[in-house]
Amino acid sequence: MLSLFQRKRVPPAASAPPPKPPAEPGKGLMRPEPAASLLATPRRQKLLEHIWQRTSLSRRQFATLYLVPLERYAELVQQFPASESHHHAYPGGMLDHGLEIVAYALKLRQSHLLPAGATPEAQA
């Protein structure tokens, strides 16, 4: 009865075969892409630039506080569409929608900064 719970020894020559190189994905499937390639399109680069301009942060602070989370988001949503039949119903629509929402939220935030029209240092 105790033999059910004991591991059987496998001879060293019969170890697992080496892993095969990754095959091409099946029809309708895509390989995951890194954030750098997902965010490299001109439109997404323009949105990232708008987001940076509206944050009033240095490039280093922006990279830490905004770009790293946006890159993680890009790797998470990959090429997902944002809906089945609306304006973001295309591969990558969820990523575009997310970037647009961040840019729009920062645009709205600008109208609530005090004092209005002051330098970024004075607003902080």
C-alpha cells in the first residue's frame, strides 16, 4: 500500500527530451509581444508624448510613475479589441483606448490645477 506514495526512479538516460523550438501559432492566434513593440506605433508614441507633456514631470519621473505601468498594461492587453462592435473593435483597440483615457484624464486634470497658468514648479 505504501508503494503508491513512493516515487519511481528514472534512469538518467531516460530524462526528458530537449524542448522543441516554438512553432508558429495556429491560424487566428498571435504570439505575445513586448511592450516596446506594442507601443512603437506612431499613434501610440504621439499619445505617450501627450501624456508626458500633460504630467509636468521630468522624463525620469515620467518613466517611473507612468511609463512602467503603461508598459505593463500594454503587455497585459496585447492586441485585445476593446469591444465587439464599437470604435475600438480592432486588434490593439484596448491598448489604444487605455492610452486615450489616460491622456484625456490628464487633460481634464489641467483645468483643476492651482494656480492656473503657473509653472509646473509653482503648481507642485
